[in-house]
Amino acid sequence: MRIAVQIIAYLWASPYTITGIAIGLILNGRFQRVDGVIEIHGPRIAWLLRHMIVCAQALTLGHVVFGQNESALDFTRRHERVHVRQYERWGPMFVPLYLLFSAILFLRGRDGYRDNPFEIEAYEAEEAE
């Protein structure tokens, strides 16, 4: 039963996972698999992460985590794994919900990143180390 649930979780998040793999290939990233998650890093990925609206050490798409480098992937692993579980829970709705929460928070004068409930959950897991 556990395997069936895991397969469903992978399928539910697969649109983002497939997109992440494609981006990693286009950007010539270095791939590694850690605990069932594909981690990708490389110079082009680092550049992209540094030039996002919110500069990021890492970013998750489904079961893919992009990192500026291997150290960033190691450092952010616990935080990004929370996002992997969120993709498993919310599937294709995750990104629209994340952006909606960020927009609402921004419009209310709050931090659309730090006050986002998805980020709060990830930072709480990180602090629980």
C-alpha cells in the first residue's frame, strides 16, 4: 500500500517534475538522485537562481530541486524536502496556490515570501533540526 501511495504522489507532482528535468537538461545541469529526489546544479542554474525576484540558494519543482551548487543543496535539503512533500500533497495546484498566497500577502503589505504559509512550514522544519 505504501508503494502505491508513493507512486500516486510522484504522478500527482509529475507535471512539475518533468518540467524541472527539462529545465535541468536545457541548462546543462549536473544531476544527482538523493532520497528519491533529483537534485540539479550547475553554473547556469546558479545564475538563474541568483537573478530571480527573490534570490534563492535552491528551488523545488515537483521531485526536482535546483541548487546553486552542491553545498547549497546540502544546506537547503530539509527545507526543500518540505516543498517536495507540498508538491505531493497539492500536485498541479501547488504553484498557483503559492503565487496566490504571495500576491495576497503582498497586497496586504506583508512579505509574500516569508509570510507565505508554504514557506512558514518549510522554515519551521528547518528550525526543528
